[in-house]
Amino acid sequence: MGLLRGRQAPEGGNMSELKMNREKLLDKLGERWLFEKRTVTLYDQILKKLEALEFEGDVSKLQQFRQQEYDHQRSLETYIKQCGSNIRKRTPSQRAVEIESQAFENIIADTDDPAQLLHVLLDAEMDDNASWELLIQLARRAGQTDFIDAFQEAMEHERQHLRTVRNLILRLARRELVEQVSMQEA
Ligand SMILES: [Fe+2]
Ligand SMILES: [Fe+2]
């Protein structure tokens, strides 16, 4: 089952639009695959640093999220294969992922502040959420509806990642504020 052959145009679309949408989908699948792969590394680096800093917040969920990112990466390899391509073929959108991921890794290497480390995860997860949403729309437009259930499941994971990371940051900010107030009052 190749992405660029053998599918019907979705209602209201013509075949050249369908072909363009399928090329776009393949580009974005490649982008998502690389992003998920680099996010596994981000989680590893951040968890290692938080442990070294003896961070007191509950990061048990972050281990689970790291595993889910890895599962997404592996699933994307399968989708790309089902589309008649493979992960060794570079796609145009992957360059931006490389630059962005490198910037995240630079921040991680440069800071010992747990709030800044978590903020990197927040940025990555916001991107993750928006990008899975886009992928679902593209799959629909490309007539690749057999991917949609799996994409929606990944999207649910991403929503939980974002909620949890946001809450960790808020809890940390509140704790730091309380500590500052009690230091001023002492
Ligand atoms: Fe992800
Ligand atoms: Fe995520």
C-alpha cells in the first residue's frame, strides 16, 4: 500500500491535489519521526540533569512520556514504510527540526535551573501537540484515513504530556515564590 498510488481522491478533491497532499503528508511524517526521536534524547538529558540536581518534584510520569515518545518514533517508521518510503530519505521539514532540537540541547547543556529545563520540555510538547493535530488533518486530506485512529491516540498522549509538564512548572514556580516570601519575612 503506497501513499502515492492506488487511493481514491477524497470527496471534493482532485487527483493532483491529492498527490500534493500525499507528498506533504510524507514530508510531515518524516518531520514528526525525527522530532519524536530527538525528543527521546531531550527527555533523557533532562531527566539525567534533574536527578543530578536532586530535583524534588515528582518526575515519575516523565519516564513514561519518554517511552511514549519512543513508541511514537517506532510507529512513525511503520507509517512511513506503509507510504512506500523509508526513514533514510530526508524530507524538507526535517532541517528545521534539527535546528530546533539543537537549540533545545544547547539550553539543557547551558543551565542547572530545573525551571529552565522543564521549560524546554514545555516548548517541545507544545510543538508536539500542534504537529500531531496537523498530521491528523493532513492524513484526512491525503485520503490516508487508516492512520487517523493511531494518530489520535498519539495526540491523546501528547495532550497529557503537555498538561503534566505545565503543572510541574506551575508547582515549581509556586514553591519558589513561597520560599522567596518566607526568606523575606525571616
Ligand atoms: Fe511526541
Ligand atoms: Fe510529547
